[in-house]
Amino acid sequence: METNEPTLCGLWLPLITPFRDGALDETSLRRLVAHYAAEPIDGLILGATTGEGLSLDDAETQLLVSVTRAALDTSERRIPIYLGISGADTRKGGKALERSAEWGMDGYLIACPYYTRPSQEGLFRHFSALAGNTDRPIIIYNIPYRTGVNLGNETMLRLAECPNIVGVKDCCADPAQSFDLVRRKPAGFAVLTGEDAFYYAALTQGADGAILASAHVRTRMFAAIRSKLLANDQSGALARWQQLADIPRLLFAEPSPGAIKHWLWREGLIDSPEMRLPMVPVSEGLANRIERAIGQERR
């Protein structure tokens, strides 16, 4: 079994899933992966919230992983791939881990069970059971404003003792809880912020990195913020963040990943900004704002 190692860090990208005419767009996916393989990212998350994972069936999810892995092999850049898993039934989650075991990803991002709002003991047993169903590393995804339940720090620290629970995508939306976890986390357990608007603040408080949907655009600038902080260039990091701070607000002005897909489509990285219901494309007003932002970037 994999053991806790302090290697989970840096800037991770929760990759969008490109669609065209109702199907997974393999051509655009290969183009996307080749593009980001040349960017300073440290890992990819597939089929999670930004990747519209809830709209994918098993065959599409397996294809998503295999095409991404093949494209990375072609690029000769070894970037870890984690697969997003979500659900409110522990047994079904375990079966999903078993079904996907040979698909070729390196680990999993597993969200807290949604809607049912289990107790802290229920959350502990849920993740402990899932960790026992795979020998691959697991990142817990704590996002209570989507799931309806917050995984508290005491429970998180208990789960950090599991050898293959290696970190958390932290979207608890409580700065005090996030800072307390960073202070108390054991060696080898990573705290990666998933709150795009709080990226700079989280890094300055000790987060190990981030899983940022906004980093689909201006990727190098997002990565440079962490690099400058590691080099003790806080003023340089802050200057970069001041340049980027409006990007998350723009990309999350309407339900994600509509704005990201529109931006990538206009940049020619994907062939369509298509979404799957109940997600819909961006409004005309937001599309115009994105066009202006792209125009400013090209000047």
C-alpha cells in the first residue's frame, strides 16, 4: 500500500471535460492535455466537479482517463492523474474504486458524501472503508457548501493516520478551520486549497498548494505565485496575485465550468464550449466580459 509521503504539493488542475455533439471530444481532450503538460502544473484531476464528472457514465470516465494518460505519455511528461469520485453510498463508492482499479490513474479525489449529512463518525467510517478498497492514494474533498456536511479537523486528523489518505482539497470556507488544519496536520498529509479566490492567502498561511479551476487560464502566473513565495519573494508573489485576483471572480460569475469552457473555446484549445444539462453555457453578458479579458491579455 502507498504510504504518506510529503510529495503532494504545488498547483493541480481539475481539468474540464470537453464535449461535442453530446459525446466526449477526444480530439480536444488530447489538445488540452498536451497544452497543460507544457505548463507548470503538478497534477491533473479528472472527472471531478469542474470536469462535470456527475454527467459521465463509466465508459466515458474510463475513456477520459485512458486518453489523458496516452496524451501525457506522448508528451513525455509524467504528471500524476487523480480521478474524482463522489456519492452518498459507501458501498457504491467502494465498487467504483474496484471498477476503476485498472484504468491507469494514480489516485483519487473523493468528495464527502452529499445530501445525507452523516455524523463525524459516519464520515470517518466512510473514508476509512473507501481507503481500504484501494491501494492508491486518496485526497479528501471537503466542500460543505456543495455536500451539506463539513468534515471537521478532528475527524480529518484521524483520517490522516490512514496510510493512503494523503491530503485534502480544502473548500471548507472557514479560514479559521483551514489555518488550524495547516498548523496541526501531520508530516506527509497535504492541505491543498480549492478556493480559487483565497489562493494567495492560503499559501501565505502554509497550504501545500492548490487545486484551482481558475488555473486553466494564465497557468504560469498562478504557478509563479507559489514559486515566488517559496523563494521568499512575498512582494513579487503579491504583485502577481494582484494581477490575477479578478480571474476567479470572472470564471465563477456563473456556475462553473461554463466560463472556463468559453474561454478555452475562444482560445482554440477546445472545439466547443458545450456543457451537459443541467449545466448550461454562459450568458451573453458574461461571454462579452470573457472576450474583453482575453483581448486585454493579448495586448
